[in-house]
Amino acid sequence: MATHTVQNLKESKDRYASTFISGSLALPPAKEYLVLTCMDARIDPAAAFGIDLGDAHVIRNAGALAQDALRSIVISQQLLGTQEILLIKHTGCGMLIFQDEDACGVVKQNLGDEAHQELRTRNIQFGPFPNLEKAVEDDVALLKNSKLVSDSIAISGWVYEVETGRVKQIV
Amino acid sequence: MATHTVQNLKESKDRYASTFISGSLALPPAKEYLVLTCMDARIDPAAAFGIDLGDAHVIRNAGALAQDALRSIVISQQLLGTQEILLIKHTGCGMLIFQDEDACGVVKQNLGDEAHQELRTRNIQFGPFPNLEKAVEDDVALLKNSKLVSDSIAISGWVYEVETGRVKQIV
């Protein structure tokens, strides 16, 4: 039996496909940039950041962590030609309100010792941060210092306010 | 001097914020699910998959790789209560058209030996896949077999067609 979520996806795609006219866009992003932002449910990057279909890669993970996005960033730049990175974290981020050891404890309690061990096997660290603007600065610095990001790439760091729909530039 | 990309972001956010009325949405996704899809510029998850603001986490990386998303998935489920995963890869994906060693070679040639070394230090593997539907099946299996994903989580696997705007279920 389809869940409500699956049912919603099926209905939505029929609606979307019925008026879809963008079937011949090229693989490389037309405007040659990438946005790295958080998976947070309150962010709609296309609408909030003005990204038209086909224009930019959008990478999203918990907290918009640069380290976690490096694989995708290298592919975006070295194989698909993007030249600029907008790194956008946001107010009210879940990553501001827990510690790595809290999350590890929850995994151990809810999922058991084998799951806790798998965190180590897979080298997973949750990477929460206590200060939002500093986290933006640190992650922009990580990208600027990484040899995997060419010096020619423009990188800026931003905070999106989930309360107002605005972004402000940090770096 | 602001780049065109930065200028576009500044103009878009003023437009978006001027009609923004969703400033009091809660942090946990209202519909308790997460979508894992690709960073590809031709995908607009909110529109194509019917995700209203606040409803679902959206994780995106090059190829919608499950392994690369596990940190975010654990945070989404164990700390923010999501109960279901839609894994959606897509036709025409860049991950279908290169080999890991090609990408490593490009990094070495364009960015130098230190960058190539950093791939190893950071344990980055690009993770391309030659067969789209098999990749969906494999990644759904990875999530189902991982101890980090509770057995109670519903997981389905899909392919989005960038040519038509449709999705079809694989698993």
C-alpha cells in the first residue's frame, strides 16, 4: 500500500509533468554556480535564492557542512564547469542545538550498539556548530584552504533567515 | 565587486522576503519524511515532487548517493523525527558518464598532486554508477541494510526523468 508521502509524490509529478516544458536543458548548470545549503524543510532554494531550472547545482545536507559536500563540489567544478560557490546556512538550524556526543548517544539508545559501531566504521561525525556566523566563516575558510577547490573559484558565505525569508552576507 | 550570481541572490531574496508569510514553521518537517536526490541543476524538488515549505528534509548530492547522505539521514530521523525516505535519482545524471579514476585524473591534472592526495586524506570516492535503475536498487538496499536506519523507516526508490518531468518507482 502506498504511504501518504508516496501518494503525494505520484499526484504531484503528474501535475508537474503535465505543464513541463524544460526537457532539453543541458547537464552543466547554465549559470555555472553551485549553492550549498541545509536540508532544512523551511528552505526552498529555487524560490528563496532565485535559481531558475537548469541554472545551478544545489547541494544540501544537515547544516550545509562544507566537508560533507566536498565530493559533490569537486564533481560540480571539475567535471561540470561551475565557477562559484554560495554557501548558505540558516537561522534556527538543528545543528545549533545538539552536541556530537548527544547524537551518538541517541543512536546507541535507539538503534543499538551495532549502529553506534557503524558510525565509526563509516567515519560519520555529526558536525554540529554552536555559532552560526562563525560556522559560515569556518566553512568558507575550509573551502578556500582546500586544494580540491581551485583558487579561481569565487566563494561567499550567507545566512538565510527562516523567520523572514531574507539572506544576509557574512563573508 | 558583486558577481552576477551574488547580485541575483540579493535581488531574489528581496523579492522573496517581500511576500514571505511562512516565518513560524517548526524545525521538524511537518510531514515527517525526507527526500534524497541529486544536486543536478535540472531538478526542482519542491515543484517536481510536491514538497510544500516545511514538509520534508531535502538532501542533495552528486548522484543522490546514500552513503554520502547517511550523516544527514541519521540526524533527520533520530533528532528530527522523519519516518520515511524517498530516494530519487534521475535520467541523464553526470554520475553515469565517468569512472572514478577519470575524475581522480582530472583532479590531479587540474589541481595538482596535493589535491589528489587530499582526496585520499579526506577519504573521498566519487561513486559514479553505470546503471541508473541498479544504482537506485543498490542505494535502497544500502539504506535498508544499514543499522543506522531503523527497520521501521519506509524507503522507496525512484527515477526522475529530466526530459519529461515525471518520476517512476523502481523499488
